[in-house]
Amino acid sequence: PEVINGRTHKATVVDLSPWVEYEFRVVASNSVGIGEPSRPSALLKTKAAVPVVAPTNISGGGGSRSELVITWEPVSEELQNGEGFGYIVMFRPLGSTTWTKAVVASVESSKYIYRNKSITPLSPFEVKVGVYNNEGEGTLSSISIIYSGEDEPQMAPAGASALSVSAAAVEVSWLPIPWNRHTGRVLGYEVRGW
């Protein structure tokens, strides 16, 4: 409470954060004004609680063939609410009803890589990331859609031709490889000569 009756010698302080050290001071007041504050109390740590803040910025993608890369922004220490903090990563292929669950026990972690040869390239997955500590499992993030890794191009460029433009230069041209849903976009080409 902001103001406590002058005959009261104790108060309950509410809405504190779990697993945080606090110290307290008491200030006396009357109709003339406010006096000097007391010396600080000894440090007191509130009890631990289940974490309630889920990781944010759930994203990922990229990686190698047969990989699902999941990333998130770590939860700050003051929101971990207790010891034994870690992350719960849940994912499933888009349209599936069964979730796969993995536990990442490192507080500093911000990435999880799932490797499985059965994952086809550029497959969409529903992903959510949650938190836990020694008190139990906490909140899960909302669902994000993340794609598995791409595969290398499966075909060579067609229609390669060369045209001499000077004594020291040749112009090489080819037909681009079309975008493929399974192998992804082509980021570049390599031209070899002999």
C-alpha cells in the first residue's frame, strides 16, 4: 500500500517479480512532510515460480538438407523466475497433428537444429518455443511457420554458349535454372573454362 496507518508496524508488499532480490526502506510521514528513509533492509530474494514469458522472434530456416533450423530471442534473466531455466522446442510438419518436442537446457541458447534424413527440402513446419525451470513448464510462443533447409541444384544450366568479344575476353551465357520447390532458389553460378 502507498500509505499505511501510523499505528501499523508491518505491511505486505505485492506484485513483486519471482526469484529477484529486493531490499526495503520505510519512510514516516505526517501533515508537515516526509522524514528520512530508514536504512535498507537485508536483501531478500522472492521465491521461484514457473516462467510466464515465452521467447520472442521465433524464426529460422536455412541450414543444410535434412535440417530444420529454429531460432529465437532468449528470455532475459529477470524473467526466468527460477533456477534450472531452459527452452522447450515443439515442431511438426504443416498439416500434421503430432508434435515433436525437444528440450534445450542451456539458458543462453537461441537456436535448435533438428536433423532427420526424412525431411524433404523446403518443407514447412509449425514451430513454437516455450520455457521451463525447476518449478515447471511455462508459456509457449505462438506458432510460426519455418521451412527446412534447401537442397543443392539437381540440374546443370542449359544452353551454354561463348562469344569472343576481344583478344582477352569471352562472353559466356546460359539459360537460368528454374526455381524448384524442393531445391530452392539459385544464389549464383560458377563459370569454368579450360
